[in-house]
Amino acid sequence: MESDQEDEVPNVNFVPSLLFVKRGVAKANPEKVTLTPAELARIINDTRDDLEDEGGEDMDTSDDEENEESRARLANRAQQSVGAASSRGAEDEYGFEQYEQESGEPVVRLSSVAVVDPAENIQDDDDSEAEDEVIKPTDNLILVGHVQNDSASMEVYIFNDEEGSLYVHHDFLLPSPPLCIEWLSFDPGSDKSGNLCAIGCMDPVITLWDLDIQDSLEPICKLGSKGSRKKNKPKIGHSDAVLDLSWNRHLEHILASGSVDQSVILWDMEDGSPHTTIRKFEEKVQTLSFHPTKAEALLVGSCDGKVKVFDCRATNDDSSSYKTWDLGGEIERVCWSRHNENHFVASTNQGRIHYVDIRNDHPLWSKEVHEKEITGLVLSSKVKGMLSTASSDGTLKVWDFDDQDARLVYKKNPKIGVIQCLDECPENPFTLAMGGDLKTKNFCVVNLLDNDVLTNVFKSRFDQNYTQTASEGDLQIEPPTEAMEDASIDDDDDGEDSED
């Protein structure tokens, strides 16, 4: 009987989020870190304290066992990264005794808590393994969030379109399932551009990781804090899971986040604080996107069926700072058009897409395109009129659209189960990556040009050099109509949510 029960335990293995990174931004030889025993001990102790803070006084025995297992996994991962456990005594395997003699606040920059040894970047392995360690200028990174059983990580894949190669280069262990990933070149605390990603998880705290550093056990910095009654630390930022992130490419220190707590926060990454909090959504904020050419325009979709465009320059009293469209259902994804800056597309859990001109009160058109919720949405940045959708019904579809309608050109079942996420290669819009929940295969990259029909329709429209400029249109956020609901944009110094 006992073995039958074990067989019934589900084997969780899925990809909840992924993101392509453009070529040429990663270091050829990412640095590897070697932690000192004291720093390794600090990381493990901090993890233990966090788990104790989360558990509180109401934690039962099963929670204790899970926390012990989590600490054991972290310790095992740390031991593998450092490779120096044998140099310490059995009574103090992780250097806790030495750590307890030290004091001081945790630092933010990883470079200050680890010894970076460039000499260890490429080991004395065979030539093929050494070559795989080098990231070429023609390589894309694909950041893949991965959940397997009780372990969560982000795997950094190397993808080379010309060579047809795809493999995991390195990964990061995460505290909880990664729900969203955003790439950014803004490096807090540095005057140089970086190669970083922000990750939103089931935890309310956003973590920033340096993609040019391998084997990191902790992020370079965190946005927000869950607070601690034990340490008398206030809560900062979100109070629930972070569902989406968007980096402002024109104001590079600004990162927007949307959460289950029904709010959007604009973070100032220069000091790690919430600059502005947008409240009064009726449901969780599931998707958001900064405009590609207008720094002030933020597109937000929530599970109350509404999509809003905010002018982030507005003050609290400026009621004309947003416009709302009630599209019904729950908004799954939103995406700005790169070919007409007044247009965006939104998808819902009802399998519908809505194509909207923000100068109009109603969508230009709406269409049911999937049987279930649309979890992936890509408006091609380099091929005008090409729209890709992916759904939990397990299918990928590509559409030829204009201001009147969308026509199905291509349909594929990639056989990765329920599709969770979709993204487009920045340099090649015909290359798409998808994540799903099939235990035996949950991640794939497809080349749309393998289909002759799709090639005939779209290949002639491919403009490798297309870049939308701010002068191509006049984006305007009209004052709200009477039917629109009130929303508030609050400037919070401490980032704490007020209770209604």
C-alpha cells in the first residue's frame, strides 16, 4: 500500500516563464565565484532566518521538515559551488562558528561578498567542453524558469541560430517558482551597462541576478522586503506574488512590477525603493508593458477584465492620467505594437484577442482564437502584421492581421503540454521559444520558416533593420470618460501598502 501511495505523488516538471536575450550583451567568459567560508555561512544563516520569519509561531511539524529539507538542498548546492567543505572540521561543516564571530549588515553587491576568479572560467577539460563555455557574439541567451518537484531555478540556455545549437550554460537556484523574467542592462551601483535579469516569484520580493556570473547563490540585490517581526524590519513593496515585470528602456533605472496584491509598483533601482505605487485595481495585476518609444506610457492588464494605459508622469490629482478598456474575462497578456505606437493587443482567459487603438473607446476588432486562455502573445517587432499566440489548449498559432481582422496562417502542437509562456528571438522573429508542463518535454524552440505557407506570407515583410522611432506617431492618453473607474497613483516613500 505504501508503494502505491508513493506512485500517486505527482512529479512536477514545468516551465512557467522564459525570455530571449539579444545577442552581444553577454560576456564571452562569464565569471565564476568562490565564496569564503564566512560568506557561505552567512547565506545559509540568512536562508534559515528567512524561513523562520515566514513560518512564524504557527508553523507546524510538517513545515519544520520542509524547511530542513530546503536548507539541506541549499547547503548541498553551496557545497558543490564552493568545493571546499572537506577543508573544514566535521563539527563546523559550513563555518558557522567562524560566521558567528563576525558582525555587520549584509551587503548588496555580489562582488563584495564573493571572490571572483577569472582563472577558473574555463577548466582544463576537453576542447569541446571549453568551447561550450565561451559565449559567442552570435549566441542568444534564453532565460528559462524551471520548476521540478520542490526545486525552482532559472536555467541560462545558449542558443545559436546559425549552428542550430541549444544547451544549458549555467543556472541559478531560486527560492520559489519564477513567474516572470525581465532582462535589463541597468546595473544598480555601477556606472557601466550590465547583463542582468529581474525575476518575480511566488514571493513578493523581486530579485536581480547578474547573468555574467556563474554559480551565484544569491542575487546582486533585491527589490522589496517581506519584513520581519523578529528583527523589527518593515515590509516594503508588494505583499503577494509578482506576476509580471517590465523594464523602462528610456528611463533605465525604472522597473515596473504587477502583483496578486492588486497593485503596480514603479521601482527606482538606483536606491532599490518603490518610487510610485498604482492602486485600486479590482483584481490581481497579471501583465504589464512599458511603451517601446514613450517612456511615460505603461500598459497594464488585470484579472477584472480591464486594460489601462497610464501616464506615469501624473500626480495624485491628475484624473486624466489613464484610459480604460473593459474587455471581459481575465487579461492574460498585453503587448504594444512596434509598427503603430497607438496600437496594442490583449489576450484573455476566454481564448480571445483584442486589437486596440488607444485613441478609440472600443477595440478595432476582437476574435476568439483559442479554446482556452492565451498564455503567450507576441506581436512581431520586425514583421509587420505577424501575431503569434500560444494557449493552455496546447497549440501555437500564427496570424496575419491588420486593422480589420486576423487570419490564421499556421497552427502547431509542439507537444509540451499546457503552454505557459512564449517569446520571440530579437534578431529572428521566425524563431520562437515556448515553455509547457509536460513532464518529459517542457521547453522547445521552433523555426516558423520550416512551414512553406508561413514563409510565403511573411518572409518578404521581414525587415532586419526596422526600429520604431518616437516621431512615427503621436501617442496621446485621452481623458477618461464617465464610464471609466477611478484609479489612484500614490507616491510612497516606504512602499508599504495601506489597508482599506
